[in-house]
Amino acid sequence: MSLDGGRGRLSAALKTLEARWESTEPHWQDVMKVQFVEQVLTPLQEQTAAALEAIAQMDVILHQMRRDCAGNTFDIYGGD
């Protein structure tokens, strides 16, 4: 199991959002723009960055688990 695919898709989606915002932002000049940036865009960017970091950390742990368990057989059902 690798988390690279999901992390890549999430990262690409964030980059797409930011690119589209860069092309939209200069044309939106009212109070709703400020509200959107403060209440939606900035929190979304921060939460996405935090999620990407958490995914990266989880991926390291999964790789470590795989390495530690390589060659061992485990009965997850507790049978003999």
C-alpha cells in the first residue's frame, strides 16, 4: 500500500486551484473576495498542506512497517 497516488492527486488539485485563483483574483475586487480568501481559500490551503504533510509522515511509517515485517508471516486471525 502506497499513499503516493492520493498525495499526488491532492497536491495536483491544490496546484490547479491556486493557478485558477491566480487568473481569477485580479478580476475580483470587492468585499466578497476578501471574505472568500479569509474564510475559504486560506483555510483550504493550510488544511491541504497539513494533510499532505500527514500523508507523507504516514507513508514513511508504512514503508517502515513493510521493511520490519518483510519475510515474516503473521496469522491475523490468531489461528494455530
